[in-house]
Amino acid sequence: MSTPSSPTRGRPARIDRTRTVEAALDLLDESGLDALTMRRLADALGVQVGALYRHFATKQDLLTAMAERMAGGAADAAGPPGDGDWSERAARLARALRTALLAHRDGARVFAGTHATGPNTLGFSDSLVGVLREAGFDDSEAARALYAVTHFTVGHTLEEQAALRPGDGGTPEAGALREAVAAGTYPHLAATLPVLTSTDFAAHFEFGLRLLLDGLRAVRG
């Protein structure tokens, strides 16, 4: 009996964009971005590498489609107009994007290197800009705030996933920081080491997000 990745003898496997992206995300979760190659993906799908290029001209095109798939559903986090204060609605969107990226190994690395223009990514951006415009931000402020919130979220998650990379057995960077601070004269870093080396990334994220949204509130006046 044949399986989705084991074609019937003598018949080439049939693939489409959706199936290819899902298989790529499975490989990403299994082995990480560095191990995700077009050849390995083709093997998983039971096809020749050339079959992939009929759907994706380059690996970058595939990664962009993966990023678009990861963003699915994030736009809904804002809720309908009037569903809470604008800053809380914006925060919900940022949290939803972080959650979406954390759902996949190296998710933030994939997302950061792409510029998807599909309905999931554009829907998220439109929701956030809409929340800001409804709150009284002008178009220029809303556009720049979109970049600020998105870049903070993706950048934070990128560092979070790097620190907690599977197979590292913890966060070696934290140990290296402790040793470096102990070996020198850095009294202020020594006093704050418990927080600097903490793996409570949700708390780190919420602190930074609150600072960002408070700053936007000051811009609005």
C-alpha cells in the first residue's frame, strides 16, 4: 500500500504547494532551518528535486511560503473594533505573532528572512494598522508603529529561540555571561545577573512590549 510520501510503484508522486509547505514545516520542526534543504524535502515527499522547483522557483520562495503559513490566524487576535483598549488589542496581536513563531523550531529565523505578501501576513499587518488608526494615530505613525511592533516581536523571538535551541542542553550563553561578569569588574551587571540570565522569556517580552506601547501612547498624546 502506498503512503503520501511513498508513491505507487511506477507512478511519480504528486505534490502541490500546500503539501510541500506542510512537509517543509515538518522537517523544520524535526531538524531545524540549517538542515532544511530542497534535496531533503524532495526525499521526504518521494519526488525528484526538480519537482519542487515547479512550485517554488528558489528555496527563498519556499521559506516565504512557510512564513506565510506560520502567520495564519494571528490577525484574529485583535478582536472586533471596540474590543478593549487599543494598546491591549495591539498587544494581543504581538503575542499572537510570537506564539505563531514559537510553534515552529527556528520559526522566527524563517519569518525574519522573508517578506511574505500573502493574506495571512497582510491580514496581520492590516489588523495592527487598523487598531492604531482607529485609536487616532495618523497614517505615518501607524505605519511606523507596525514596523516597530513587528520588528520587536520577531527580534525578541529570534533571540528566544536561539537561546533555547534544541540539543544545546540549556542556555550556554547564560553561563558564559556569568563567567565573564565574575572575571571582571561589572558591579551593575553582577547585581542584575538573575534577570539577565533568566529564561523567563515571556516576562522579558511583556516588559519590552509594555515599554513600546507606552511610548506609542506618548506619541499619540
